[in-house]
Amino acid sequence: MEFDICFMNVHFIAIGGSAMHNLALALHHKGYKVTGSDDTIFEPSKSRLEAKGLLPEIFGWYPEKISNSLDAIVLGMHAKEDNPELLKAQELGLKIYSYPEFLYEQSKHKTRVVIGGSHGKTTITSMILHVMHYHDRAVDYMVGAQLEGFDVMVKLTETNDFIVLEGDEYLSSPIDRRPKFHLYKPNIALLSGIAWDHINVFPTYENYVEQFSIFVDSIVKGGSINYNEEDPEVKRVVEASENTIRKIAYKTPEYTVENGQTLLETPEGELPIEVFGKHNLNNLAGAKWICQHMGIDEDDFYEAISTFKGASKRLEKIAESKNSVAYKDFAHSPSKVEATTNAVKEQYQNRTLVACLELHTYSSLNAEFLKEYKGALDAADIAVVFYSPHAVEIKKLEEVTHEQIANAFQRDDLIIYTNPDDFKDFLFSQNFDNKALLLMSSGNYGGLDFDAVKGLVG
């Protein structure tokens, strides 16, 4: 189906999701007629849709919104298989796209650059877009975080040659159980790392790794992949692929840390950069390769990357004083927790690192998966784990015990809290003089006031 801007009429089922509402805004900006439904919409999606006249007048599902006048339906993950609007669309034989399918349709005549991996993909995508923006190179894109200097998370045009896509391995839609990144068919790809995640969807490690093999095989013939050769599983998967593509390895560049400042070794000498940690330097090496494929030479890359401050929610500095600092990070999977903890300790070697992790996701609260966290907090001087038994209950998981968590992390001095008030009391009783505080979670520790935390350190 070729899209014609003159008549394209698209309806979004579950328009309020982070990804979905950004795609809806991008199509509206492109000139399409966009409508949508959802049973609930939270901020910031609500205000952003409202500002463009795309917020549904009434929340809920209304089959009467579905008619033959629609050219396409975009189906979000929040909808269920028995959604009344979906059933009506199927009954009418309308074309139903998942989010990634629709993005592919919008970009099939472009050079598609897809960044995949269990970790690092948001940061690498952000680095690439930052460099392109710095040098006034216009590209289409889809990224999973709100980036500084960018108004939208999805940009689609008729004119740009490249589109940069963050390649998520999560499922495409309620009726399409393929991982999103299987549908983009990259010309240029990157694979940053493989560490078991989404265990509710991929119950075994082998099944999870297989998705990355399929991704590598989906790269168009004659295309290329840059891959992190320091990750043994990535190296094995890429090198085992029989796809006729160029395979280009990358690794962490040389760098030093002096007085809390990371200096990157470059052909022109040491370059001070804003991001830090071995994992972020590894991400930077991957981003450099992709930017070079897109026409940015090495010197121009270094000039631009020196001003990159990091992706949203990724190792975000929330407070700093003369001899103390606090960071907040989205890290929750074992590999991310370990990389982030190691990075902050390396950056502030002479300070006591207080690392706090909230076990909040389906995977992290699974008793069987917990053992994957062994050693993840070893770099911290004081290690704290918080989890809410109520969250375990809501997710209908087996109860997780203190003992299971202690055994999983294999750290005798691990501090464990299940009550939000007890965790807050611990935090606010600390003297942060000559300390670094690291708060890792995709939640908020049962209602922690991060502004108050800033007052502890700032």
C-alpha cells in the first residue's frame, strides 16, 4: 500500500501510549488526518495530543469510529485482542498496522539505520541524533526518550534520506507477537549488547538470544552491521549469521578519568566529554561508526559528541555540591545496574558510593530471574535494594523474600527495604559529605520526592 498524503486517513487504537502518541503527532505534522481512541491517557501524552487537537473527546472504545473511510489502523500494545474497535476493523477488512510496521511503510524508500541491543540503544540513538543536529544534517528518526534540543520523539518527512530507528525487541502489537526490530529491515544496523530481559515474553535465555539472530538476518542484502565485539553473545550471533552483509566490530576506546572528568583519547589528543563510564564510552564508539556511515567524518563527530550530555533518564545528574553528587538512572536490568554502578564508582573513586536499586519491573521481581543480579552492586560501598511487596502482588507474581534477594546479590552487607517510609528514613538520615548517591529505578521508590533528595546533596 503506497501512502498518498492527499487522502491518508489514519486511526490509532490506543493513541495515548508514549510511542503511539508521538507517531500520531508526527503524522499530523506531515499532513495526515489523524484520529484515535484510548481508555485512559496520562501526561505528557494528554497535553501534547490536546495541543494539536488529537485528544479523543471521550475516553473509551467506540466501534462507530471505525469505517471504510479509514485508510489505515495503527494498533498499540495497550489494546487487547478483543478490543471493540479492532474487531470492527477486522470485520471491515481494513489494513491494520502495528507501530513498527507503519514506521517501515513510512521509511521503505529511505536508508534505514536501526540501533538494536538489550542496553545502550537509547543512548547510542541519542548520540547519533545529537551529532546530526549539531552539524545541521536533517534526518527522520524514532527514539524512545525525549531528547534535549528535540521537540518530538518521532520525525517523518517526505524529503530526508535517512531514518534512525531505535530497535526495541519488545512485541509489536496484541495481534503481532514479533519483536519490533524484526520489522524495520535495516540497511545499516548496530548491535550493542545482549543480556536476557523481558522474561514474561521470552521465558528462556536461548529464546531471547534467538530474536537477535533474526534481527541480524533481517538486514537487507549488501547492508552492514556494527557490533560490540566485547559482548561475547553479540560477537557469536553476528559472526554466525550467513546474511550477505558487512560486519564491522567496535570496542571501548581508550580513556582516562581525572578529578571526576572523563577524557577520551582521540587522534588529536585528549578530549573532555560530558558522559562517563565504560558502557557509555563503548556506546560512543558504536555511534561514531554509524555517523561515519551517514557521512560525518571523525573530527566532526568528536567536535559534536563533546557537547553531548546524555539521554533522558540515563545517568542524569540531579544534584551536586562541592564534594557530593546525586544521579538518577533508569537502570533496572542486571547488566544495566552493574554498568551504571561501575561507571559512577569509577568517576568518583575517592567518594563513598551509595547505590540504591528499586526492583520494579516484571523481570526483576521474578524469583527465578533474581539470580541474574549476582554481583550487580559490587562496586557500591553501600548497597541498598528496595522493592514493594504490593508491586509483586499487582503483577501476580510469587512472593519475593528478603532471603531470596540477599542470596541473589551475594553481598553480606546488602541493605533491603520493603517499606517506602523506611527507605526514605534511611536516605534522609545519611550524611552525604564526600559521597556519591545513585538512585536506579524505572519507578519512584513508593513515592520518593526527588526534589527533596536534591536538597540532601545540593
